Amino acid sequence: MITARLAKQAMEHEEGMNHLWVRFELPQAGSITDIRLTLDLPQGVHRSTNLNGCPETDCGVILLGDSPEDHDVFLELYTEEAAACGRKELGIAVEYKDGETEVRAVQSISLELKAEDDAEDWPVDEEVIERIKALQCRLQDRAAEREREFVILPPIVRQRSGDFADWEKKYRIDYSFSQK
């Protein structure tokens, strides 16, 4: 039900950065509502808000709405201060309501924290990188569309010869004042 992949299997234990792709599939039958995603991060590993732009609670729970479709969520993980090196586990939980029943699925993924000196030749998952780039392009396109929604057009100014048609003489306010 939950598939999680890291852009790099290892990350610098101090001032390091990585990306996590979480994909989950929900059953098509039933009335699925209130889908939530939570992450349990090891000591010293932090995350920014989700890259998808989904709303989050103050506790860091990602609210995904009521759609029973497959979901992809992208997160940026980072370390600030030196964290303990070694293999760490990230816990991922998807919770939702199926009618009156509350369902919880849990998955974990390993992340190796290493010193920067050991950073050579860490394999990179290209599919995760490509999906993050595609997401960023989609978000930029949406932002550009929102910017285009409100377009201010300059007034159209036409030069006139001073002659008015009969219907203009009848309805134009400035004609009636200037001709008296």
C-alpha cells in the first residue's frame, strides 16, 4: 500500500539534504475520507513542508483530502547540526476513514547518515529526481496560471475626427454638453 523511496540512500549527517517520495494506493471501493500522512523522523533529521503544497497541521500531519486516487507526496529532508552517524529508520503512516472504519498503514525506510568525507559515489535514484522536477514544473505552471487570471488592460484611446453618428449624438454625454 505504501511505497517510499529516497533520492539518496545516504545523507550527510551535518547540513545534509535528501528528498523522499511517498506513494500510496488506496482501495477503490468504499467511501474514503480524511486522508492523512505522518512521518516519524529520527533524531537530528528534519523536514520542510511538503513540496506538493498540501495543507499541514501544526504537528506536521499532511492533510490530503478525500480523494481515493493514488497519491504521490514529496518531502525534503535535511540535517542542521551534527546527527549521530549510522542507519536510521523513517516511519511513514497513512491514515484514512473508510466509512466509519479508521484505517492506518505503516511503512518504514532506512536512511544512512554518514560523514561528508564518505560522500563519494552515493547512488542517486534518478526516478525520484525526475518526479520532483516534474512536480516543480507543474507547480510553476499553476502559479503562472494564477498570475494570468487578473490582467489589467490599459484603456483604449481612439482619435476621433469630431463627427458623431446619429446614435452617438443621442447617447453620448459629452456630445450633448459640447454642442449646446
